[in-house]
Amino acid sequence: MGRGRAKAKQTKVARELKYSTHDTDFDALQRELSGKSSQNSHDEDDGYEDPYADQYDDDYRR
């Protein structure tokens, strides 16, 4: 029980997505797909630090 309201909401959202018209910027899409955009997308990955990396890698297994 209780699935009816959630299913109705999903149906409503799906219908809105299906029948609504959106202006598509094909030039921006082409730039994104070709990878010729600015370096900003690569700069975000530079700040990544692995929280599970071993800070004290002393090669103690040798």
C-alpha cells in the first residue's frame, strides 16, 4: 500500500518531461561532447584527495 501516490507522481513527472518543449543549445552540446571546452572540467579533479590513501606508506611488508 502507499505505492499509488508515488506512482502517480512519477507518471506526472514523466508526462511533463515527455511533452514539454525545451530549447536545446546544440552548440554547447557539441562543445561538451567534443571535449574542446575550457580546462575548468579538468581543474575540478585536481583537488581530489583519496580519503582511503595510506598516509604513511612505509613499505613495512618487505
